[in-house]
Amino acid sequence: MEYRYGCHNYAPIPAVLSIGKGAEVWDVDGKRYIDCLSGYSAVNQGHCHPKIQKAAYEQMQRITLTARAFYNDRLGPWEKYLSTLIGYDKVCFMNGGVEGSETSIKFARRWGYRSKGIPDGQATILFPKHNFWGRSIAACGSSDDPKRYKQFGPFGGLNFELIEYNDAHALEEAFKRNPYIAGYMLEPIQGEAGIKIPGPTYLRQVRDLCDKYNVLMILDEVQTGLGRTGKLMGADWEPGVKADIIAMGKSLSGGFYPIAACLANDKVMDCIE
């Protein structure tokens, strides 16, 4: 039925899952598996975690939804908690990881125009080669993988550039070549590219070069955030390195509902109205 009535944008393995508990899942025939995929990190906390399950159920008993036209008694405390936990001034929530990354790009462009003085319409966002952060038009337009961009164009006007990952020299050359770069967005560990771990000082070099050339460092922590790599955030493996903007998603809700976030400090957030 999935093949007949669903879009063929995935090619699942032949296991029809129906039950999950903790790190284990069962298929419709009762066969048990260890879930090493964890929903691409959406269920880092395990399936049907009782604490998350209880909180979700209790909230559904209180109110279904409040539009952002109103305040909500839970939103402010949640914004404060996450911002404080990760160490940023403010957070902007949305629905999925690709939105978190796109919002990061929007924030960087706005900052570039208002704070860096980039001429209107000229802001450039830099990405590493073999990046993957979603399937939106912008995400396809930043990709060098034909599977991601072929027959989805045109992508003119995005002002995206690509450089080699884990190459600080290439990054500095790009900064020298284009003074209109507003942000460099990268994963602390490249995921879809094949779990590429950068050299032990690369993120530090990125931070220093971004400071030198007045460029925002943007980290896509959608897959690496919230314990996925063994630390709270993937960038924590290089102590003292803090990005200007962080995109998060997936495991923020334990897989119970779609959510993503873009976190930044006031120097970026103050550009948003």
C-alpha cells in the first residue's frame, strides 16, 4: 500500500515495524530488532519514552494548539530552557530540520545586510561539498550530489558557494575572494556524506576565520545535537568553539511531534523583526 499510494522518495528495507520500546522495535510478524537508526536521531531517547509520553499526553489534555497570534503559557519557559541549556540568547522554533537550516540562512542574510553592510541582494552563503541538510529547493540548490539537485532546478539567485570540507585553507581563500559572504553553514560531523569527522582543530579554525573575516559560523546540529555523538552537541568535541547560529531538529521532541529550532545570540537575533 505504501508503494501504491505513497510517493517513492524513499526505498525502505523490507521490515514493517509496528511496535517500539526503548532501543528495540518489533515488526508485524513479531520479530525483534535493535533500532540502530533511531529515526535518523529523532528518537535518541528511545521509543515511547515514558516521561516524554506522559508530558505529551498531559499537554493534549490541556489545549490542542495556540497560533502565534497569542502567547502560550508553555512557550516562554521552553524557549528559556533550551536557550539556556545550549548557551544562546534566543531561539526560533519551526517544524523540521530543513526549516531550522533555512531559517539560519535567512538570519545570516539579514545580519549580513543590516550589520555587515553587504549590498542588498548580494549576500552569499558558503557550504562544504557533500553537504546534506534536507530536500527543499534551497537545500537542493546547495548540493553537489546529482541525486539531490538533478531536474529540480533552476537554482539561480540563491548565491550559494561550495568549498571542500575540513580544509581551512579553502575556507580562507573563499573569504578573501568574496567579501559578501554572510555565513558558512556546516555540520560538525558530515552525516549523509558518510560520517566524515573533521580534523581535531578544524572547527576551531573555522571559528577563527569567521571572526577574522566577519562571517557568521552556522552549525547544522540536526543530526549531531542532543547526545548523538556522545556529547550534548557535536561541536562540544572542540571545547571553546561556539557557532553564531545553530540549527536543531529531530530529537528535540523525542520523535513525538515535528519540531526544529534555530538558536543565536542577540547580535543576530536583533536583526530580526
